[in-house]
Amino acid sequence: MEALQVNAVLLANFHIKSVQVDLIIGLENRLIVVEIKGGHLELQGDYNGNWQIKTPTGEWKPTRNYYEQALTAKHVVRDALTLITHHNIGYPEALLLFSPQLNKNSKIVSGDHKVSVKNLQDIKDFTPFKKNFGSTLESCRQLADRLSLEAVEGVNWAISPAYKQIEQQLRNYGKLYRLSYSENLDSFIDFQFRYKEENLSISQINSIHFFQHNLHIVGPSGCGKSMLAQKMGEIALNFRIIPIYLQALHFERQLGPMIDEEVKLLGYNSAANLLKDREQLNYDIVLILDGINECSAVQRAQLVRCVKIMCERFLIRTMIISQENDPLIASLKCNVFEVQLPNHELKKKIAGNVVDHDTLTLIEPLLEIVETGLEARVAGELGKEGASALSRFGLFDLFTRKKLGGNSADGILALDTLAAYLFDQLASSTTERIVERVFLEAGINSSIIDELIDSGILRRYTDRLSFRHEIFLNNYIAESIVRFSKNQRDAVLKALSSPVNFNRKTLILGAVDDTQILALILLEVVDKELIAACFLGECGRFAQQWVKNQFISIFDGIKNEINDFEFDEKNKGLWNTKIKQETLTSWNQSNLAFIEAVPILFENGYFFNDVWPLLSQLDQRNLDALPTMFTTEMKGRDKQDVIDGIFACMYLSLTGSPALAITRIVKVLHNFHSFNNNKKFLIPIREYLRKEPTQSFGQIYIATSFFKLGEDTKLLYPYIFSILSQKWWVAPYHLKLDICWSVGYCWSNELQRLELIDAVNELASHYSSLPTTIFEALQALGATEADEVNYEQVTKKEIENCLANLDDAEYWPMAYAVYYKQFDHPYGKSYRIQLDSLEESELKAILLMALKGSTYDIFASGLVSKLSTFGTVNDCFYLEKFRMPPEELNGFAQERSDLFFITHVVMGQMGYQITSLLGTYESELANTLSGIAECVYNLNSINLNIVERVKRCQIAINFLKRGDSKYVVDGIYWADWAIRSYKLNDSTNAYLQLGLPEMTAFFCRKALSNPGIQKSILFSWDAPEEILQHAIYMLESIGEITDIARLKEFVNHPKLGRLAIEAIQKLERVNTFM
């Protein structure tokens, strides 16, 4: 541009309505919106649908449609400029620009009149871009002002010695950051994580874009979240972003002192000076908070509040690391990195970072049983010391013994004793004074504490002690259970069945050294996950071999059962076909656990050769049964019902009566699909399909679910085409459904697509009215695109009729139909296109008409939730019809509940005055819902401050406290669920749980004290355990230390125990660090 000597305004790297715009080139009478992409990786994609990018390893991964990104940016820029200048400026030019150039092997769109596609090196001047006489340099400057973009004045200011000194100090900060965390940074092994439905790795964090939003790194313990966060901090330095890394566990009441302490270690005397310097040189800051899940609920709420204030006050970003999602974290509007446990290849890389190739080969079997990255690293450090034969427990036990050296016996006893104490207290840490007392009572010299800290097993923070990592704590709780029960079988079995030990069952079993006792324990195990863990070697070599031997007899029994069962000839049809119960095998509870473990192991790549032939055997039995199930008077439709019923009985067990063992397995297998993160189970079936020309109906049914909507579906083309063209009329109903869902993805070339279209059209010709599944199959094959284009005229006419009759009540239902047909109509896309093409005023008019014509159904909630975008406070009058709570439970209870609560939220947010309806209904359910809704309304009332909102709720709260309040807890839960689901308010005060914590806690405690009477607002059947789950979940976040005693009553409950334990552990931390 300098060479061309042109006047221009350049706006770069900003957002309009959540759409990122890379660059606007504003010239006099020309406006170009540029979407900039790196082009070094191979791409493929069309005008519609997702694109794909080829990774350096040769895999195709889905990515966003770059063409659509450029087109979207073009539209939002046009809308913004039109709003600012108050006249229609026309459409700017859109340019998809690859820098420096697109990979030559890419196969993407070449561009059209809407979006140009070019390489940076090919841009010589701007004459190819058409003129836009509505655009001026001044309009671009107005846009920059409206977006508060920062003008760049030049670089001369950087010559100032004062600025140079600040720059040097900030650079020194970066060097000290790298030095402080060098152990993790230097040993970091790149891995993939999920980000916005894509797989990313740290090597792809090459843009400041990733640091322009708050970030939440979430994943299970030991998967590398902390290392990833520290690495992200190092990368941030490259973009002039200063990382401040903090351990959330050490947070007490204020964030400032923690930040001061950290920045002092990195060369600054205070956080205030760092903030001042970063403003001088336009640096940014990212505040990294690691382990927020280790804080108590109260601490966590206070910490998030402090972070939110800092982000808003100082315009900094935050990076939160936790093991789970949390509504509090959601209030920070974070992008999310989802970190999974490492796969086998990553575990090899982690272990290989500390051992040579030969040692890595030796310990590779051990890497099959470890789960986390930390365990993989420990496995590598153990090297050739016989670790490959150990259980998960034995792995860490050997590691600890190595660390403690000659004093390992005393050290292990001390760790067991401390772990047993923490286990009894359901705690993760305690004071050093208490540890000394516990050791004294056990005859252990307390001087060993320093040795355990020096070894890295324990850690000290102020006056408190804890295990260095949760994995070590669990390991020694497991050993303490076995050690102090003296290997008693019943004691170990009781520990295995207790919910409190859910996450340490494999460790407990691995800690049992006596193989005779271990064999007796294994005979009684009825836990499918534990059986699968034994098979995979997590519980040691003996348990692994014992379980493998048992599976041999289990599969023999499954084969025999398939051969021996008989159908009940009196019951036929899709929902009625049953098996004679006396012909089924009498499996005991242990056998059933082994059967239920098969899908778990199948997912990990085992048992394909055992299960797949059983499907063929099962289908043959189904065919053999047909002659006895058919009767002479049956016609075609009746016979089809028999076929459908037999298949449903075998593969879905719809009747609810006892089923075959193979049915228990395939019901789970059918839920596997191509989005499953573990792809091991796909490997053998790919090979099998490529070499076997025929598959039975059942095998195809399961295969379609494995490959659903994925690239591998193309392997099924010959089988799907054969069924569509030759076997459709004898294929079972549920297989037909899967065929229709898969047909759009199973073709590899145009000839195959056309053959499939012809086959489906031939089927369609036999129906008097076209089934939805057949129509959707044609849609997926692209056979209805011309019809959809033609239908746009029908849609356009419907909208025109509505706009011409805005005040005619007869047209309001038609407008509502236009609204919901974009979601629920065969040609829904045509409705979306026509609505998107409307002027803003016309769209608002249509939506307001739709609101007036809306009814109680599944689409109304979405419309009501957006009222503030197209209506005024007076339009809330049309919501009055939704203020009536259901007097009794009926169909669509979830949708009615959502709409009821959302209506009150919107009325409050828009300042609409409602009349109280407390106590005006006959049923307790309706009166309860009314009371909760009025609390929701008051909490969201825009015209009141927070204190007044809470005060206004008191009348409704007192009303709800009358009687046994059996519906209240469930009502609170689903009211908050509706607010979250429809994203109606960013403030935590908008939720009952957080806006009215005392009220919510009161009713949670009341529910836990009267568990048997609890009722659901959605379901007519008794569901007290589900309500109690809600109560425990909410009490975990808002409860007090005094609630622990109440929660302990549920720790051994088979369904509520785990949840109660988690709540207790989090509440216990209130005492720990308050």
C-alpha cells in the first residue's frame, strides 16, 4: 500500500457481535473485509458444510468453513456500518486471503461474487475489487471509534530510555517465568485437546486469538493440565502477554496478596508496578489459576468473584484449570480446552522422555495399565526394575520405596497411617500438629515428616500437610485399607463396594498381595469396571490372568444360550416379542458383571473376534424362528411386524423382560459411534469389512452405529446399497432407521451417490405418504436441493402475508409457524434463509407476531428468551398466557417447565410488573411452581438493586416454607437449569442457588431430612433419589461445615454415596484454608 501511495484506513483484529474480523481495508469508495488464514496445511472444502485440514501426520481433521467465515464477517461489517452511518452502504467485498499462499494440494472453493479467494503474494493492487460508493474513509473511522479500537501512532515512542527500561524488566520477568517453571516446560510433551469441537495441540497455539478470551482448561486428574497451562503462559510471552501463575489451593480471602507474592519472585516488587508497566508498553496479562477444584465452594465463589473484578477493572484475561465444569467458572465466559487422559502413544512419549528406547520397549506393557501422564512418567523413571509386571498400586508403591531408600518400611507405614486418618476424616489435608499426634499414637517417629516432604510424596503449606498429588493419597488409602484389615476378604470386599472408594477400587485390589485371598475376592466381584480393569492389568498380573480365564467360560455360555433359547410364540410384534424365560441361562451376579464388562473392553479393542461371530449366530437363530412365528393367515405387513419384533427383542430388548446375554452386550455397543474418543474398537471392524463380502443384518446394524456420520461409513456402501435395492422389504425396522441415517455419508463418488438416490427414490415410490426417514435420507444425499430452492417462494409468500397483516390476530399463528418451521420442517433451511434476508425491522415484526401467536410447545421457550432483542416491555403482556403453572404433571413437562420459568425471567429483566399469584391454585405442585417463579422474577428484576431483589423474594420464600415443601428442591434445580440453558443472565445473582443461597440451603436440608416424600415437578413417578441428588449437588456449593454431618448419612448409599462424598470433601476444605 505504501508503494501504491494510497490513502486507507486499516482496522485489524477485532470483534463485531462475537464475530472476529481479521482486517478491514477501507479505501475511498472501496471496502474490503479480509479473512486471513495460514495456508501451509492442505485443505479441502466446499461452499457449504465444514472444511477439513490435513495434519502433519496425514490425518484429516474437521475445521471451520473459511468461506463462510469470510462471508459472515462481510455481513456483520455491512450491518455495523449501516447502523453507524444511518444509510445503506451496500455490501463490501469479502476476501479470503491465504498468507503467504494456499497449500498447492488443497481442494477448496475458488471463490464467487460473494467472496474472493486469493494468495497474499497475488495481491498487486486493489482495482480487481469492485467499488462501493457508500463507503468512505470517514465511515471506517466512525466504525473504529464505535468499536473503541486503538489508533497506532508510530514506533518513535519506543526509543525512549524509560520505555526501554520497562521493556527490559518485562523481558526479565519472562525469563524468570521460564526459569521458575523450567522443569515442566522442558519436559513438556505436546498432546491434543479439544477446543470448539476441534482437536488442537500446543504447536497450533500460534495466534494471539487464543489469548483474547478467558480460558478454562478442564480434565481429569493427572492428564497434564498444569503443564499445559504453564506452557500456554510461556507462549503468551511471545504475544506481549505477561503470565501470572497461581495455585488456587493457597487462596484464602484476597487475590492481591497471592499475585504480589508471585510477581516478587519474578522480579517485580508489587503487582501494582507490573500493571502500571504493562499499560505503558501495551502488554496484556493472563492470570493463570491452577487447581480451582481444590478450593472449597465458598472459596471458589469468592475467588471467581475476585477474578471477575480483576478482569473487568484491569482488562486482563484469566486461565482457569480445574477437573470439572462449574457454573461459577461459566460466568467468566471462558473458551474451553478439554484435556483427556493420554492415549498409549502419548504415554510412550512421556515415558520415553526419561528412558532410552530399549527400556521403553521393556516397560511398554506397564503403559497399557497406567491412566495418567504422571503415572506414565513414573513408569519411565522406574525403568528396568521389574515395573512391567506391577499393578497401578505397585507402580506407585515401588516409586515411593525408591524415593525413601533404606527407610522405606517406616516411610510406607507413616504414609498408610496418614492416609487412613485423612480417609476417616474425608479430608485431603490436615495440620502438622494433628499428623504428629496421629504418628505418636501409632508409634511412628514424627521426624519422618521432613523426610517424606523431601522425597516429594508429601507437601507442606504453612502449617498444613497433604500428599503431593491426589494419586499418591488414593494409593496409600488403598494400602491402609488392606494393611489394617490384615487381608481379610470380607473387609476388602466391603471397601470395594463402598461409594467412598469409587476412584480407588483398582488400587485396593492391587494392594492385596496374598493370591489365595485375592482369588476369593475376585469370585465375589460384581463390578463391571473393576473386572475390565483387572483384564487390562491394572490390578496386577494374577488378577489379570484370573479374569481372562473367566471370560473364556463366559463366552462359551453366551454361545450355548444363543443355541438354546426359544421365542414365546404367543407374543409377537415390535413391542411384544419375548423369549421363554425358562430357556435363558441363569447367570449369577458375578457372571452378569463379566457380561457387562464386555462392551467396556470391546471399546478398548478386545473381544471383536468373540462378539462379531455371535451376531451372525444370533441372526441365523432369528431366521430359523420365522417359520414357527409366522401363521398361515399372516399377510405382508403382519409378517414384517414379526421380523421387526424378533430383531427388536434381540438387539434392543424393548419389552423390559429378561434378555439374552448377547442382547445386554449389543444394546451398549449400538451406542458407540465415530465421535467416541477411543477409536481402538474401530480397527478390527475396518479390517473385517474390507475382506468379508457379506454381513448379517445385526452386524450391519452395529457397524452403522460405529461409523455414524464418519468417514468410515463409506466402508458400508456395498451393504447399505444392497439392502436399499434388494432387501428393504425384509429388513427389520430399526436397521432401516440406521440405514436412512447413514446413507448420506456412505458414498465415495458421484456414481455411488446417484445409485443411492435412485434406490431411495424407488423405495419412496411405494409409499402413499413419504416417511420422514426416507425424506431425510434423500436430503442427506442432496436429492432435494432443487425442491428446497423452489420452496423458498412458498416461504417468501408466507412471510409476505404475515408482514401485510401485522395487526390481524388470525395471522399471528401463521407467523409463529414461520418461526418454528425453520427448526421443524423438511425445508427448514428455506425458512432460515428467508428470515435471515429480512431487514431488521421486518424480522422484529415477524418475531413479535410469532410471540403473539405462540403456544405451549417446545419452540416457544427459545422465542420468549429473545424477546428483549425484538420487543419492548409492553410486549410482555403477550407472555401472560405462559404464567399459568401446570396444575398436574402431563406431557412435555420439561418444555412447559422451561417456558414457565423463562417467562418470569424475561418479565423481570424487561421491567414488566406482574401480579402475584401465590396460593391461588388448587394443587400443591402449581402453588410451589408459582412461588419459585416469583423468586426467579424478583431476582431478575432490572428495576431493583440486588438487596431489594432478595428482600422482595421473602414473601414467596415464606409461602414455600409452609407444609412439607416436597416439590421445592426439584423446582429450584429446574428453574436454574432453564436460566443456564437459555443463557438468560450472566450474573450469578440471577440463579436461585446463588442469588438466594440461604433459601436454597434450607430446602436442601429439609429434603435430606425427609427423603421419602420428595417429588419431581417433571415426572409422575416417584423419584426421591434424583431429588436428593439435586439437594446434595446444590448443598455442596452453598452449604456450611455443619452440613457435613447430615451428608455423612448418605456416604454408603449405593446411588448417592459418591455425590455425598464429593460434597463433604469440598465443604471440608472450608475449614482447611479459611
